[in-house]
Amino acid sequence: MRPLALLAAGLVTLAAPASGQRFPPDSLTNLKYYPKAIPVRALIDSMRAFTAALGVRCSYCHVGEEGEPLATYDFAKDDKRAKLVARVMLDMVAHINTEHLADVPERSNPPVAVRCETCHHGLAKPERLQDALTGTLADSGVEAAVRRYRALRERYYGSAAYDFRENTLNEMGRQLIRAGKPDDALALLRLNAEQFPLAGMPLFLIGEAQAAQGDTAAAIASIRAAMARDTTLARQGAQRLQALGAR
């Protein structure tokens, strides 16, 4: 049996009571990934680790009503897509840990292993913050994207689920400016400047967005403020000011 520690790359729920309404069950059925002889308690412990890593509950994969006793769940059914996906995820991670990572030269001891939380960080669907915001921006506009950022930060800040560091919105701003969307870039960059009031780069990029809007005076003021706040921007800022016609 492969170590359970190496098999946690996605939520999986593969066990079920053999008969009757009882939890924990006396025996397990419909085991399509784990060994048939796995102890009931060991499998339940693995399930709990998966729910923690993905921030979900048993009903995410299993047929049952949230809030109802686990004895009422039909753990044997394969009706939910998440359960089928979980089997694929477990198999994928087993291959990564036992085959691909095994080929890494001079591995550390103990070796690094991929687990559920390696990708999920408490999210059912692992995604980068910029991907979440880009989707909202495309579907609902920049105001909705700003609201979503605030909501995600309120809920997940400090959990490693999303990358709330300064560069995330800086890079989104750059991409939006290059895409000819300075208004959207400006909204996100101002949000970033609010979150990082001592940082210079959000101000510098605000200046770039303002320049793209045609507001040269505002762009010059923003870039000068950025240079005053962050001396490492002096050379880059001087070049941009010269290009904008500033003295």
C-alpha cells in the first residue's frame, strides 16, 4: 500500500458503509483507489485531511445533505463529479511523488512530497488571484473585480489561498495598460496603492495608466510621487518623465 501521505492531491471520498445507517461503518465498499484492506479509521482520517486542504465538507463529494448526520449519507454512490475527479487527482499525485519527483537529482531528505494543500491552499478549485479577478473583470467589469478583491482579501488574507502581495495587482495593471484598458488598470492600481500605502510601484503604474488615458499632468505627478516614495525608481522615473515632457 502506498503511504497515504503521498496520496493527498485532491479531495477524494471513496468509502461507504456496507449496509445499514451507521457511521463510522463496520466495513467499506466501492473502494476504487484505496486498498480494500485499509482500516476504516485511516480512510476517515484521510478524508478529513482532504476537506481541510480544500475548505469543503463531506457533501462536496458525497451524496448527503449538509448538516444531517453522516449516517444518512450514501458514501458508496459515485453520483458527484467531484468524487470522480478526486480519484484522478489522487492517481496523478501518486505518479508525481513516486515517479517524477523520484527522478529529481540530489533530493532532500526527507524528500518533498506533493499533497492536497500544495495546490489547493484551502480552495476547492485552486486558482491564482489574478485569474479570479480577470474572470470577474471580463464578466462583470472593474467595479465588480474590485469588490471581489476586497471580499477575497477579507476572507482569505493570511491563509496562502491567494497571493495578496503587491506584485499581483501591479502585474494585472501592466497587462491591462498593454491591452489598451487604462481605465480598468487605474482602478486596480489605485486599489493596490490603498493596500500598500508605502510602496512606490503602484503609484508609478498609476502614472503609466494616466499617461495611457492622455492625462499627462496627472501621470507626471504620480510618477514623481512614486520616485519620492521609492528611490530605486529614480532612473526609470526620470526616463518616463523625460518622455512625458516634464522638466
